[in-house]
Amino acid sequence: MKNNLLLLMTLFLSIVILAACNTAEEPTTEPASDSITADSDINNNAEEKEPPITNEEQEEPKTDSEEVKPEISYTSNNEEQTESTTSVDSEKYTIQTIEGFSLTAEEPGKDVLYYEKDDSIFMRIEYATVNDTTFDDLVANTEETMSAINEEYETFDFKTYHDENKLTNSAAYKTNFEDEEVLMVVYEKDDSLVRLTIYDHAKYDLSDAFIKMGLSIQPK
């Protein structure tokens, strides 16, 4: 009987010990703070967006040397020419001149633009305003001058110049002496009245160039 009781007590103690072992709390492990920080940094870096790369080039501002210079296109001896121009000041106006031409004062109200290679090729410029005279009076005086040069003078087709330059009024005449040509132009634009007298030669044929320069006149 005692032996049976001892056996029961031994079994009971064994069960208690096993139960205590099974119910013991298992240790929990937490990631190190350094590991958490590192993971966070990786995630943050992955979420950052880099600026897009484009192939578009920004337009750089033009320097003074790159600015477009004014030009005049004209026909000479059946060839089209395009030349850059320089602004030249007279007493009452400015004019765009092609290289190789010079402006000089002749007398008050009159200037001469001449061809440097041959100064017998030139254009006399007479500048006035609508307060000084009228277009009709200037045309009448021009016709008298042309008649004195050659009674057989003729009108010169000035329509293309008139339209391209939006002139208020214009009139043009010409006469020829063998290879020489005299051309007179009167035009009104805004408040300006201008008369151009051109002496040209077939060798140079610069009448178109002179007219284009004469039409570039702007009052000061």
C-alpha cells in the first residue's frame, strides 16, 4: 500500500514539473533600433523622386553681336544683292546706308549719298515736312526740273515701292542719255516729304539700291 502511494506521488510531481516547463514564457526578440533606422532610411530613399531628365536645351539670350542687322535687298545688272546697312544721321533724319556709300551735306535741307568707287554716281536727298510745302507743289517743281534736263522724260513705275513702304503719295520720273540715267522720285509718308534725284550709269545700275536706301529715311 505504501509503495502504491509513493508511486502516485512521484507521478503527480512529474506532471507538475512538466506543466511548469510548458507554461514558461518564451523570450521575445525585438529588432535592434539600428536595424529599424536603417530600414526606414532605405524606404525613405526609395520614395524620393529624382527630377526628370530632359533633352530640351534652354534658349540663351542673344548677345549684341548676334542681333539681326538691318538689310537691304536690291537688283543690280539683273542680279539680286542683299547687303547689311548702317544707320547714318543727317540734320533732320536718319537713313540706312549700304557699305560703300557715304552721306555728305550739300547745303541746308540737301544731302548727297554717293558711291565711293565713283562719286559721279550719287543721289541727292531733299527732306522737308508737310509744314514746309505740299506734295503737289513738290511734284510740279520736279516735273519742271525733269523737263529742263530732257523734255522727253517719262514716268517711272513706282507702284511696287509705293505699296511695300505704305507711302501716302508718290511720283517718279526718269530720262536717259545713252548709258546714263537720271531718276527723280517724290514721296510723302506720314509728315515727311522727300525728293530723291539719282544719277546712275548702266555700268553700275544702282538706281534700285539708291531708291531702297532713300525709302529708309526716318525723321528724327
